[in-house]
Amino acid sequence: MNTPNTRTINLGSLDKIPLGQGRSFQVEDTQIAVFRQRDGKLFATQNACPHKQGPLAEGVAGGGKVICPLHSHKFDLATGQGSEPHECVKTYVVREAGGEILLQL
Amino acid sequence: MTPQKQKLVVIGNGMAGARVVEEILKRARDRFEIVMFGAEPYGNYNRILLSNVLNGSQSATEIFMNPLAWYAENGIKLHAGVKATKIDRERKVVIGSPLKKEALAYAVDAAAVPDAALVEESYDHVIIATGSRPFVPPMEGFGGTGTFLFRTIDDCDQIAEYAKTCKHAAVIGGGLLGLEAARGLMTHGVEVTILEAAPQLMIAQLDPEAGQMLRDTIEDMGIQVMCEKITTKIVREDGRIKRLDFKDGSTLATDMVVVSAGIRPIAEIASVSGLTVNKAIVCDDQMRTSDRSIFAVGECVEHRGKIYGLVDPIWEQAKVLADVLTGFNPKAEYLGSKLGTKLKVMGVELASMGDTKPSLPDDEVVVYREPSRGVYKKLIVRDNKIAGAILLGETDTAGVLMQMFMANSAVSSRRADLLFGSATGAPVLSVFDLPDHAQICNCNGVTKGAIKEAIMIGKCHSVAKVGGCTKAGLGCGSCKGLVAQLIEAYAGEVVDDASEHYYVPGVALEKSQLVAEIKRLGLKSVSAVFRELAGGKEDPASKVGLASLLKTLWPGEYDDERDARFINDRVHANIQKDGTFSVVPRIYGGVTSPAELRRIAEVAEKYNVPMVKFTGGQRLDLLGVKKDDLPKMWKDLGIPSGHAYTKSFRTCKSCVGTDFCRYGLGDSIKLAQEIEHRFQGIESPHKMKLATAGCPRNCSEAYVKDLGAVAIEGGLWEIYIGGAAGGTIRKGDLLCTVKSHDEVLKLMGRFMQYYREHGKYLERTYHFVERLGIETIRMIVVEDSEGIAARLDAAIQQAVDAYKDPWQEAAVPAYPGQFSAPELAQVLEVAENNG
């Protein structure tokens, strides 16, 4: 349900994201990485790694975590908590409905 | 109801006594009610640092290891200033008598407080840690004004005080402590003469030549040294010392005498209590005396005929004793110690270990002497192991030597490496010598200080734990050895973390076990491995390693889940810092043509490639390519992938070879091209960079490649493996010499397959070859000692046959969005159904 401050955006078919991988979406002026875990769970975070702006969507993901492809900093996809002190990423609510990816902003 | 605590009485609160109590508390905090007897009226202090108190660089309070408060905090009852005199084994009671304040604590006849009540403590167990007393050679006039021992804090204070009234001091004893005493005295402005009964200084640690060299250095500092001098009499006049008389009839004028002539174990309490005493209190491998409930530790112990006066052996004894007594490891055994020391004597670096001279006919002696710098190095090698070593004046390699000596490990056939550091590697330094700000992990910028802190405060005692805490060793991993040395240095021993041996962190199996399980269960995908072998728990850090292994194990059958690939292997290009990619077409053997160059140039222009650069491997690198341009560029290039991005065979460089070079002995270009055609794209635990050289001038650097072939006179090719010229530099080991290109291909392939099967994930060949040893590998790969050569050949052939240029995926992407740039989301708000 949308509250006055949230919007839900349809990113299209779930098939756009290969099983177990991430994919980045340009949503207005932010890049958002959406991950489709093998167990069916969806996660969404900011795409840019806070360390050196590596594209998190290109990282190896799984078990609720993603590893940045540039320097292997790790992030918890549910909480945004990073493996390095003082590093975390913004997370977004994302879900699947009728085969489509719905992202809440 | 809590069980009654057992009562432990410790006799002696010197370094050994206090250490054993610490070890016991570490293992079983509340097991014992502990009572300690200490003849000195202090807590326990670090005797090794006494000379610093004498020369004023440290105050007495600084060298206390366990101040009196420590005893209280740990619930230990300390009878300070009370000397235990007897163990009544019938009644199971230790009896002690309070000493007079001024009594010499370690003297046989230490004066007891007259009429004071005896102290009695009942016991379940006793530990005797009475240590030793200084040895005073027989002479007339020792004792009283102007004569001193060098042993306790009180001794230091008194020596320093008395030295103020003196012009000259004599130190009897030219061993380590005697020299330290002389150094201390010098700082008090007196002239010092060292008197040694033996023909040389430090006879326990040095041979005569090193002794002479040390003597020269010390004399240059202004200290007089006299050897073969046996003092018979201290002559006084008006109550003050005037001179010493020697056995040879000569004399020496002096104002004071400090004796530091070695130690003798204190064992009277054991003798009077009826325990077996030989030179010292006799103990078995569990540190038990002849009475099962009485143990002993430290300088008062004779173990297998040896008495130890150094710290390390005593620490080892303390650990074993604590293991046995607490039941932490009832089978723990002390099997004796190898002795080695590294120290600074009067500013001179010195390391000594084991024998000082050869003792068996086959002992090999290596000596280096450089008198002008006061440097002397000697090595005694027995059965290819270090039996003894002396390093004087320059001790760079002492830390490594000491480790090899202690571990009894086989040594380099180049003995010079042991004395001067490896010619191929970084200088061999002892980790102790490094300052805290020295950077250990150059990848993650971790200093020695940070690692030390993790070890000592964070209690990280395994390489993996230190890595987890500091990131040291998590980059290229080449500093892991240093990290292990640091743990050894500051925590005593490296705890073997089982996880360090796992092939990948998320599956608790070593490579061989993992392979066996994968085969047994027929697991052909990464997700199947997580499901069956990791309790269904997916670990992203393990995916890539598992994918590499599965691909090697199931050629052609592997279920290639693309999410288990690293991005580079998903898009067959190398990701750059800005998220762009690089395109490196294969250029076989580094040989190209005008037509090929033209095509590369055209592609670079067409796609606005920001940088075109030669790689280190003789290829052209088109850098800064957008992901969605990749497949288009590959199509336009029409050249296969150069695999500049994956853990696989990368490239084979070559020199000019025989076609044009006036030195060429073998056709290195043709061989390199054959190698590249055959092995392109072969996955392996880590990348493999190759080269061929047409002659031993090595223009293509084949000696320092993972695999290299070098042409030599006679139409032969030498095959080298395990070379490196990156962060680590290592000349490869000669595997064998063969006669033809075909043989080079065959043996290289066979080694590659063996490495693919047995290398740990991300283990480069230079680590792999060092880990297994070139002899072992040669036996298997060349001599076929295990009878697997034919199978290895078949397996690598199968992998070669399965090769497909990954850039062919340009035509048909392997999965949707494989080469897609971020997708622009159409921001249309979704009408939610509120029903």
C-alpha cells in the first residue's frame, strides 16, 4: 500500500534478472541494483558501492549478501550493513507480483 | 554444592612459578586454591631485564611482571619473604620460614627471622619452582663490602650505589650476564675489566673465533677483557677492596667485584623432602618429580639429563605442566628443548643456536667472516638440517634460521641463502626486528603494530582470525607467512584454523574431501553443492571457487550456473575501476599481422576506446569499453578472446626465436603459438602465464613464468615451472629437459592437469610447486611414479577438446541481459489494489 511518501515502481518482468544474479536499473537519477536470489527472494540496494563506486549489481550474490566486484567489500542485502567499518548501502523494499518486479521508493 | 577445590602450593614466585600459575589459570580458573611461597619480598619480575635496571634505562617497577595486586586479583595467597624449607610428604604439608628482610633470598643459609612461627600449608599438589642461585667460584674474600652478585633487583640497586664510590670494577664471568653487568657498570662511569676463566667470552654460545671477534669489539668500547683468569683472592685494605690475585700469579687493582659466573639449581627442598635429585630435581616428561603429587618447573629441573636456564624451554615446561595438572591435556609431554638465543650484547647483534662446533665427521661447516665490520657467520649443517649457527654483528636471517632450527626443517641447498637471505626473495628479516609501523600486508596497508594488537589484545591466534580482524593476508596472500611468524612471535604458537584448509570458506571440507564428496554425490552445479554439502546455506564468497572446481571435475557435464561466475567470466572481459571493461584479443605467441592490427585499430576507433595499450603479455588491450559494446566489438574483431580476465591459461609470450634472432637456438615463436592454440581458455586454480625463450638469454622471461620453455644448445628444451615475476619473484624450477615441441606440450599439459586437480583455489603455481616440492612433482609428472600420467594426459586433452571461444556468445547471449547496461526504469506509479 502506498503511503503519501512512498511510490511503487514496476521494473518489469522478473525474467530480466537471471536466477542468482543482480541487475541495475536507472530510476530517475539513481542507479538501483535488484538481486534475485536462487531461493526466490528479491533484494534492492543502491548500485554504487560506497567504497569506490563499484557496480554492486555485477557482484556475486547469494545467502543474503553481495560482494562488490571491484574490491570485494561485502554488504548485507537486507540491512545494507557493510563488511567494512562505517560502510553501508541504502536498501529498498522490493517484491514480485504477477511475475513483475515492484520497487518501492 | 560446589566441589571442594583442590589445593595447589607453588614454591617459588620467580618467572617460572608465576608463569605456570598463569598457564593453570588460563586453563582452569577455578580449579585450585593456590598458595605461593616467594623468598623475595616482591612480586614476580622479569629477570632478563635486570641489566636495564642496573644501567638505569628501566626502573625496577617497570620490570615487574606480576605486581602484588595480581596475586590478590587472582585469589592467590602469596607468602612473600617466606622461604619454603621442607615438604612433609607424610602429612602433605609445605613448611616455610619467614626470612629476615636483609636475608639473601637464594642463599643456602638464608637467615630466618628468629623465633618466628613457621608457615604451614597443606596441599593436594605441589609445584617446585625454586629456580637457581648464582654460582660463586671458590675464592678467598668474597662476601662483604664491595662484592656483589648480579641476580636480583636488590643486587642492581646496591651495585649502582656502590659504583659511585669506585674508579674501577671487575666483573667475574664473561658469559651473557657478565657482559650485561659490565655494560651496566660502564654507564656508572667506572672502568671495567671482565675476567673469564675460559679462553674465550660466551663459551656457551660462541666458538673461539666469534668469541675473539666479540672481544675485539668490546675492547674497542673501552672495556678490558682478560681470559683464562681464575681469581683466587680478593685483597682488601682499610676495609675496601684493593686488588684481585689470580691463580697465575698476576694481580689486578680494583675497587669492586661483581660475580656473574653462571647459575646452580636450587634443589635443597627436594633433597630434604626425599625427592630424587641429581644435578637438579629430576623430572619426567610430564614434569613430575619422583613423588606423583609433586611437580617441578624451571631452572631447578633436570629433564633427561639437561638443565635449562633460558626462558623458552621453561615456558614450554610450564605449558605441559599446566596441561597435565588441570587435565586439559593429561597426555601432554615435554620432550626437551632446542636452545637458541638472539640478543644484543653491548650493542652487538648476536644470534646463536644449537652446536657451536661440528661434532660428527659428516657435519658440514659454512663460515663467513668480515673482520672489518665485526661480522662473523657460521652454520653447521647435519643431514641437511641446521645443527647449529652463530651470527655475530649481522643477524638479518636469524629469525628464519631459528625457526628452521627449532622446526628441524630441511634447508636450502644454497647455504648462502641461510646466512644472507634468499637471492630470489625479499630480504629475510626476523619479525621481531620490524618496527610497529612497518607495513606487513601491502595490499591492505596493515602494519605490524595493528597485527600485533590483533594477536595480543584481540587474541587472534590463527592466520585466518588475524585476517578477519585486520584484513592482513586477504589481498594477494603473500604476507600470510609473515603473519604466521608474528603470531608465533607474540602468542607462542599459531593455532591451526581448520577453515584455512577449506577449499572455499562456505563448505567445511578440504579440497580432496570436497572432490570426493562431489563425485560420490554426483554434484554438477554450485547450487547442488550448497544444498548437499553446506546445509543449504549459500555463500557468495564460495561460489566462484566451486564453479572453477566443478568445471574441472565435470568437463562437458558441468551445469554452468552463470550467477556463480565472477563478472569477468560472465562477460568475458576484465572489469575496470569505473565499471567499464577491457577487450584483449588473443595474439598467438605475440605475433600479429598488419591486417589484424588494422582491424584492431578500426574497432578501437569505432567504439571510441579511450585507451589502447600493450599488456605485459604481448597483446593489445582496449580499455574503457562499455558493457553493451562488448559483443559488437568481438564480432567486428573476429579474433578469439585472449582470456585476459579469468583464472585460466592466459598467454604465452615468446622472443624472436630462430626466424630473425642471431642467437636463437629453438623456434620459440612456433612453440608459443602451439602452446596458445592448445591451452587457450583452460581453467585452473589461478591464472597461468607462460613464455618460451629461444635461448637462455631469456628475453621473454620464461624462467619466471608459471610454465616456461627455454631452448638450449643441442635442440633441447628445458621446462620450468612455478616461476613468478609479479608481487612475488621466483625463478621457476627445472622440471625436465626434452627434445621436441610435442614433448613440451605433453609435459606442460600433464603438469597443468595435475595442478588443476591438486592446486588450492587461488593458489598460483609458485606456491603449489613450493608446497609439494619440485622433486615430488617431477616424480609424478615426469617419472610417472603414481601411474597417473596417461590419465592426466587424457583429462587435459578432454579439456582442450571442450574449449570454445567465449566471445562466440556475442551472437547468442547465454542469458538475457548478459551485456546490458543499467536499464532505464519507466517511473510509472503502480495503482495499488487496496482491497
